[in-house]
Amino acid sequence: MINKILEIDSQGELRVPAEVLRQLSFTHQYRLEIREGALILKPVREQPFWEVATPEERADRWLTWAEQPRPQGVGLPDEALTRDAIYD
């Protein structure tokens, strides 16, 4: 754990020393929250595709999935698909 006192400079900027930043993951974006006078950096979670994709992108992804080969398995016999079998 690093305890460091940071100050806001005359331009209103808060500079965080490199030694502090090295403690963070550079593969994430962080959201800055201010809670009860404390600055809190929270990693931004990656949003699922379906939350950020346009309808066209979702349709393209679905078509790509639908065109993939399906695993071979035991299918239903033709007799199982007759009207009598369905309502039996």
C-alpha cells in the first residue's frame, strides 16, 4: 500500500507520481468517483457486446453464429415430427 499526499497545482491539476500509477493496471480504464471528499479510481468494467452493439452489429454477429457448423448428434426420427406425435 502506498500512502502519498497529493496536491492540486496552480492550474487546478492533480498530478499523480509514476510510482503510484505503477500500482494500477494499464489494461483498464478507470472511472473517477468523488465520495465524501475522497477521490476513488474504479476500474471500468468492459460492457458486454449486446449492450454496446448497434442492431446491425448484433444481426451480423447472430448471422455469423447461425452459419457456423453445428455439432453432429442424434436427430429426431421423422416419426417424431408427425402431427400425431407432436400432440400425443
